[in-house]
Amino acid sequence: MDKLCLNLLLVEDDVADQNLILLALKKVSFSYNLQIKTNGLDALSYIQQSVKNERYPQVMLLDINLPKLTGLQLLEKLSAHSDYGTKKFPHVYTVMFTTSKFEADKKQAFDLGADDYFEKPSSLQPYIDLLERSYYSYLAKHQVEQNS
């Protein structure tokens, strides 16, 4: 079976964190198409447009602290959409990707539909591990949904 080329959306305004993800992506075992958005409003517009084109992101790494629309606000808008989670607008496997250590942020993220929560490290290997885990978690979830 050929590996899926993952449509990955990184929503991150910090260039240093973007660069760590880009370095980590060079070391992953899967192929990907990457889009980077630097604020929540641009990410929301991109997702809405990509759904119309049926090329939606399959995995989104989403920072909480973003300009224009926070990561939590973006999740809230996605989960409130009437078609979200249907074939018309499939659920985006979302990893909250943040420096926030507040338990309330973590709880709210999961309540709004986040699939994983990741505190940003300062080294490369945890990013590689996160990307690999996200890829295989997406595949497992997608396979389960196809077989349901």
C-alpha cells in the first residue's frame, strides 16, 4: 500500500517555530504538502476555500496564541460549522501546538475538538516524533472511519 501524501497545515506566527517544524519535516518518513498560515483568520479562510476545492488539510498544527483569531477561536468556528465532521467538510486532525501550560487551555482545546495537545519543545526530536505520531494517528482514524 502506498503511503498517503499528507496535506498538512501549520498555523504558526513565530518564525523560529516554523523553522523547527520545517527541519523536522525533512526527517519524517512520509510525504506531505505543507501550507503555512501566520494567523487564525488566514487559516480559517484557507480551510474554507480548500474544502470547496476538496483539498482540505488532513492534519493541522495549530498554535493557540495567534494574531487576528486565536487557535481556540479557530477551533470554535470550525466545530460550529454545520457540515464539519461530514464528508462535505471532513474533520481536520488537529494538534494544538503551544507554549501554554494552562490546563484550562488544554481542556478547552479538547472540548472544541482538538485531537492532540503539544507543548512546544526547544529541540528537534520531539517535533519529528509529533509529526510521525500525527501522521499515523490520522491514518488510523481515517481507516476506522472508512470501515465504519
